[in-house]
Amino acid sequence: MVGTNCLLARRMIERGVRFVQLFHSDWGHHLDLDKLLKVDCRKTDRPAAALFTDLNSAAARRTLVVWGGEFGRTPMNEVRGEFSGAPGP
């Protein structure tokens, strides 16, 4: 699914679409972060790298890529191995 979306994004960018947003619907690691993050990174890394590689130089010069997450949760936030449910700052 991620690969298909990256291919579609590339085609849209090449045709002049000014804004493209990709969304990973399963990217919510509230439990078992150490295991699930690795699985999702494997699903995402190669398609994303291919997207950046496939963009021709003209498209790359006018393309801003922003890669972000929900709110920056790190593995240290899950010391007990589960989502704590604690409110944020």
C-alpha cells in the first residue's frame, strides 16, 4: 500500500500537482513499540527511498519534502512496554 501511494505521489508531482500528502493509516504504535515500529519502517523505507530516487531532477528542484509524525513519541516514552495514557506536557 505504501509503495502504491508513493508511486501515485511521484506521478502527481511529475504532472505539476503542487501539494501531495501521504498518510500511513497504521502508524500508531501505542503497544509493542519496539516490534511494530520496525515492521512499519520496513514497509515504508524502500517505497519512500524509491519516491525520492525516481523524481527527475526538475521535479526534485521544486519539491519540498516534509516527513513528520504524530507528535514525536520516542521509545523512551514506553518504558513499561505499553502506552501509559499519561497526559502530555
